[in-house]
Amino acid sequence: MKKRTYSRQIELEKGLNFRDMGGYYINSGRMVAWRRLFRSGELRHITGNDIIRLKEEFHLKTIIDLRNQIQGTRLTGSVDELEVKYCNIPLNIFPMNNSKDYEKERQLFWSFSNSGEVYRYRIRQPEFARGIISALQIIAEPENLPLVFHCNAGKDRTGVLAAVILGVLGAADEDIIRDYVLTDAYMEEFIDRWNKDPTTAEVHQNLPEYQLKAAPESMALFLSAVKQEYGSMAGWLQAQGTDGNLVKSLEKALLV
């Protein structure tokens, strides 16, 4: 029996870069289920019609917001109308100006040539790893699905989490890179939106140029670095002190 397929890119009225992560085949021959796991950019601009679609068409149950608390306060009340479980798990990719290492990290990040170097740097840090694992634990619980995770553009924090999920499940690097690059089509619109918003304009105008793109070489570098240092994405997860039960739970929740 032929498996049903869906559109990966879901065009909401005001929610940009909302995508289904289903349909990717893994090395066991199984497939990531459609309509269980979504990735997105920020959701604070969604309209009433978007809310109706997310509730009635996609039956959304959980949101994982990967932004920090300051960014999270900019969510509008419209998201509350979704009446879903809301989880805030901050994953700080770029230096925060209230961090003790801010100046050191700022100089380091400006020396990088693409986002993959940023991801490689962050994935080594225990606090960042704990955030990723916390998100995986929520995703692995079937009662939380369908679920969407997001940050601002759905590129960096969302991109790393998506890569970890697909990598742990056993997706091919080519598919992980392809999934990441789909965000690039939305970056110009995100940049325009941020530049028009006084609360975000200055921040985003002072970012390295590479941060404004979802380039394939960035994700390729990241995946290569993980393999060199940990053997595989599952190896990275194991190095963080997790046992095989989390991977098994993810497989049970997401694969068909």
C-alpha cells in the first residue's frame, strides 16, 4: 500500500517557514511520519485563520519555543488561542550581551566564515546540549504530538535541533542538509520584518553576513564535525550521558 504524502512547506498567512518534517526515509527503511513534527520561524504574527488551521487541520498539541526569555516575551496573545502546551527551552546560539563570555564569543563568532562553525562550537557546550536533550524528551512523548519547535527564523536553533532529530533517527546527511536549506527562501522576508521592527532592527543589522543565510555548506560542516568528534549524531547524544531509551522513544514516536 502506497504511503500518503503531504506538502512539506505549509504556507500560513503570517507564520513564516512553517514546515512538516515528515517524509524523510532513514537507514532502516522506515520513514519519519507526516503531520507529527513541524519546524517553524517565530509564531507571534500568526492570524486567526492560521490558528484555525493549526488547530483543525494539523491538530497541534505542543509548541517548543527555543528563544530566550526576553525574545519569548514578544509572543502575542494570539498564540495562547491555540490552547496548546507551551514549552520554553532557550538555546542561545549567538552571544548574549548579558553573558560573562560575551566579548570573547562575539569576537570568535565574527571570525567564523559560516554558521556551521557556530553550531560546532555550541554543540560542545553542556548547557546547550542539555537544552537539546530536554527538547528531544518532550518530542519523544507521543501525547505531545503533533508538535512544532521554533526560534526566530527557524534557521539556527531550530536547524540544529532538526539536524539532531533527523541524524539520531538515521536520516541521510543529504536530506538533513536539504531540510536545512529550505529556510533560505524565507530569509529575505524575515530580514525585512526584523528591520521594520524597532525592537529587533539594531540587533539583526549587527550580525555577521553568514548568519543571514541558510547555506548548505554550513550544515555540511556541522554534520562532518559531529561525525569526526562523536562518530555519529547518536554518538553525540550518548556522549551527553543519555542511554538508548531516548532514541528508541523517538523512533517509536516519529517513525512509521
